[in-house]
Amino acid sequence: MGHSNVWNSHPKNYGPGSRTCRVCGNPHGLIRKYGLMCCRQCFRSNAKEIGFIKDDLTCGNSAATFLLTSYGY
């Protein structure tokens, strides 16, 4: 039983080696939040189709701006 037969013989059920992007199969840069399981490159290209919108923080209508102004900052 050589080294090449043993290298990936144990199944990976947990840890970073067990998760890959559901779109392209890339194991690096994985976004797991909200169950996306999508790498950051695929997320950027598919964000609008998924339903994410970019929050415009320059307009002053964000939640952080509301909290700061309501407490007098």
C-alpha cells in the first residue's frame, strides 16, 4: 500500500477540506453564511440573481446612520 493510495483514502466529513463551492467546486474563499456555500468569486457574479443588493452607505439612509443620529452623534 503506497503513499498515493493512502493520501485521500479517509473521507472528509468536517473541516475546511470537506466544503467546496456549489457552483464551481473551488474550496477557497467560501462564503458559508446563510447557507450559501459559494466562493466569493461566484457570489460576486451571481449576487443579483440570488437576491442580494449592495447597500449605499453614502446616501445617509443606512441603519448605522439612523442609530448615530437618533442618539445625538
